[in-house]
Amino acid sequence: MNKKKDQTDRDDLLELGSSTLEVGSSRIRCMTIVGQIEGHQLLPDTIKSTKYEHVIPELAAMEESKDVDGVLLLLNTVGGDIEAGLAISELIAGMKTPVVSLVLGGGHSIGVPLAVSAQRSMIAPSAGMTIHPVRTTGMVVGVSQSFTYLERIQDRIIEFVVAHSQITREKFRELMLETGQLAQDVGTVVYGREAVECGLIDQLGTLSDALAWLRAKIGE
């Protein structure tokens, strides 16, 4: 049975980037969201990606599993598909199973809602988060309705982030529309301590801090 379990853990790690940690008497599921969040369109094989059709059912399984006491969400993402990212974020935010997120390297673009969706969010001191307006690729019809549509998508992101963090709507929009930081774009990059000071992330933290929070939450 142990060999079968070990094989399952290895398969999950290779296919889904997740594994189960034995922390004392608790079982913590470690999930990684890395690279680019893939949505309805396939990304090239040369791009590191996280597929939403893998993450969504796994989150549902974690919530219902008696063998999962808590979830450790490790983030190092450049962003990606907005609706896929928001779908994952909404699932995480609605979980009763304790979830802690830890931003390592970067939690950019749609990675921001993913980071704040957890019950407790942490960021490494060296990690960064890019906040910018919604962007689109491909053909855009040059009518006012197109810009209204993009603005409504942007409002969905803003409302989610504000509802699941301590940052104000005004401050988040200010960071999103900053013109003096990014060379080829509008927006802001905030790093570890800045993300905490503006209320976006709950605290600076490391892997041990995230596991300690989970153990305490599970103990309750």
C-alpha cells in the first residue's frame, strides 16, 4: 500500500505539481501555481503553464477529502487567462479547508487574486507582484462597447481583490493605473514589504511561517 501511495504522490507531483505533506498528525496538500495560467486556449509546449482543468477538480477533491487537513498554495506565476485565474480564485476563497498562500518569486497580474483568495496570504521579502489594467490580444472592435467590456472585466478583478484583502479600492486602482513605473505599460510592481504595507498581502513569510499558520488553524 505504501508503494502505491508513493507512486500516486510522484504522479501527482509530475502531472499536477502537487504533493501531500505529513506535518505531525496533519496531512497538508501542497499545490503549486507556476508559469502562465492556461485558459481555454492551449499554450505552446515551450511555455511553463498551470492548466485550470487540472487545478479546479483537484481543489474540489481537497475540500471533500477526509485525508486533507489544510492546503499550502505556492505561487510563482506571471499571470495568464483572466477567467481561468478568477475561477480558481473563487474556488479557493469558498473553501472551508484552511488554505494559506505563499508568493515566491512573483505573483503577477491574475496571480494577485490567486494570492489573496487564501484565508491567509504571505509573501517572501524578495517576491514581486505586478498590478496593471486588463490587457487583451488579437482583434479588438473599435467601438465604445469594447472598452466598456474591458472595464467591467477589470472591475471584477478589483472587487475580488478588495473583498479578500485589506487594500482599499482607491489604493488598488491607483497602483493599477500608475504611469511612472513600468517602461512599456501602465501599472505598478510591489515587492514583499510594500505588498504588506498597502494591505494587499497579510504578512511577510517563509515556508515555515506558512506551515506554522496551517498547523495552528488545523489545531483550532
